[in-house]
Amino acid sequence: MDGVTVVRTVPFRNREFLEPAGRDPRGGAAGRLTGVDVARGLAVLGMYAVHIGPNPNDGGFALLFKPFEGHSAALFAVLAGVSVALMSGGRRPKTGRARTRVALRLATRAPLLVALGLLIAGLDTGYMVILAYYGASFLLAIPWLRCGAKALAIAALVTAVVAPLLSFVLRSQFRPRDLIFFAPDVTWSDFTSSAGIVHAAVVLLLTGTFPALTLMAYIFAGMAIGRLNLASPRVSRRLFFGGSALATAGYLASWLATDVLGGMRAVYRSLEPAATQAGMSPVEFFRINDTWVHGTPPTTTWAWELVPTGASYTPFDLLISIGIAAAVIGLCQLVMPAMGRVLRPLADLGGRVLSAYVLHFVVIWLIWDEPENGQDLFGVRHFAEFCVVALVAAVAWRKWIGRGPLEWLLNKLSSWPNYVIPAERVPAQRASAE
């Protein structure tokens, strides 16, 4: 994202979602970092699985789509943090004017992403759009551009544990909610008055569907990963095994808290009135409606903060999703050298992920209507169609055009700091006399 041309040893010459995959911090070949593009491509397919695939609650084969719920969006967010780290220097954070340019580019992209998110939400497809929350998160990330991997990893851990609890306390006071709850979202009208701007800020930071206060756990985690030597197989192995261990530990700890120590009993008790009204048991009511725990868990009992439900933004969900994302990134970096040709379409798609994200909403808006014959629009066939079309289009676009259309536009609109702020001059060194 800092406008640096990336030289690769394999023909992946595209930029990433918000920035290039980055160069080898040791000054060597950067081709192996296209594993980050592959991870992004997997996140796109995971998003299609959630938005277009069958409903896992239907059981049977559809249960295979359950792991994608929440974790695909988390992988997107972690990878966005990786991009922020790479654009700000990778293993060696930029300083001085160079860091100022990166900060200004992020500050420019933030409102652009908010506006793009509002445009997509205005299509009224019924899906939640994360772009506006990315914009808010980018602003929050600016003060952390100077930090190294250790500080960012600590920030991710603290945010994952503390932010959901702080959110619970604040929302309990002025925005309490039950399980069935339509979370507020930002609209264009919010920016027409001072009160509306305050409302938009509260939604983006605390009460919306992807609140930046807790979303920053993913951004910090991604920035920490981006500060590592991702070209090193040893680092990639640590990411894979460490991430897998974190995700496993998160699931086990959540299971102990909910199933052994009684957390789920407290959750079910809080659901009894609504479940009785719906004519079902609290257990069944939760199973059918668990996806409503999105971004802002219910405030009826503290036990909600113990569940591991994807996209619930509880401490366990955040830690589990960070672990999964780290494992995916590490695995993609490890297998890319041996499977570059096979994974090339995924890398091409990942290099145009912003375009793929936005255009799939546009396609849904243009060609999908409510079914007239009772046939469900969501299923394996539609999921496969979206995947094939996206992969083929990404390969063709990379071959014949290059950078994705929205990636190109976002880069152009935010590149002005590179021209306004000159590079720091290195004073000439006078040769010493022999």
C-alpha cells in the first residue's frame, strides 16, 4: 500500500486486497509470500460458502459449511492487518516521513471504505457488510504502526480478552439486547448532523455488526503476523502449529466453561421466555438462532461471553478465530512453493479480493430474486457457480489486465501522500582520506 513495486520470482504481479503481498524482508525473492494471496482466496471462497452455500442448520451435508461461519470474516480481518503491517515496513516498521505517508494513506482509505460499505449496504441484499468497520479499524491502527511483532501480539491478546467484556458492560447500560436482535448499522443520513455522526461512531466502534472495538483484535493479530519473516518456513510452521494449538485450546476452554462449569445452563435459562413463546425448548431455540449472536452478544447474562460461536466476538471466538487464521496463513505459505501452479487461481482471486467481495454483492443484487417455486436459493450448486466464475474471472483479469479494478482505484485515490511528502534525504558521506 505504500506504492512500492513488488518483484516476484513467480508470476503473481497483482497487489493484495489493500496492499501488495510484500517482499521478502531479507531482500530476496518475494514469490513465497503469495501464500498470503492464497489465504485471501480461501477467505473469499469461505465467504461464498456463508453467503450462498446451504444452511448448516439443515443438517446432513450442509453441516460441512458450518466451520465457515464467522471464521471466514475473521480471516479477512487478520489478513487486512497483515497488509497494514506489510505496507508499513514488514519486519522493520517505517519511521519518519515514510511512516507518516503510510498513516495518511490509511487515513485516506478509511472514509473511502466507509463510503464503499454504505454503497454496498444500500443495495439491500440482506447481508452484513464489513467495509465500513474496516475503515474505522484502519484509523485505530495508525498509532500502532511503529510497533513490532511482540507489542502487537500482546495488543491482540489483551483486546481479544478485554474488549468483549468492556463492550458487554457498556452495552448493558445503554444498548441491552436479547438473542433475537437487529443490530444497528451506519447509513448515509448519519453523516448529515452532529448527532448522526456520534451515532455512526458508536455503531462502528461498539454496537454494530462488526464493532471496531473488538475487530481490532484481528487487526492487531494480523499486524503482528505481518511483522514476522513470512518468507521463512520456520516461521510459517510456527504459525501453523501455534495457531492450531491456540484454536484447540480456545475450543477446549470454552467447552469447559459452557458444558462442564454450567455456562450454557445460564444461557438456556436466559432464553426460556423467548423459547416458550416460540413453542420450543431453549436448547432448540439456541440451535436455530445461534447466528444472531453476531458482533454483539446478548447482554442478558455474562455467560454469553463464554460461547465460541463464530462471529460472536466473545473472547473465546476471537482467540479461536485468530488461531485458525494464523494456521491458515502459515499453511498457505508452507505449501505454496510446492503447489504454486495448482494454487495460482486462488492467489489470483486473493489478489483481487476487494473486487471479488464487492462484486459478489452486486451480482446477488442484480440476478437474484425471491424464489417463486419454493426452491431455496442457497445450496451447493450456487456456491460452486460463484466459486468457478470468480476463479476464472480472477485468472483472466490477472493475465490480461493486472490489478483488480477496485484495488487499482483505492490505490490511486490514496497515493497522494507519496507525492506531497518527499522522501527523507540521506546526507552524503565524505570519503575519508587514506
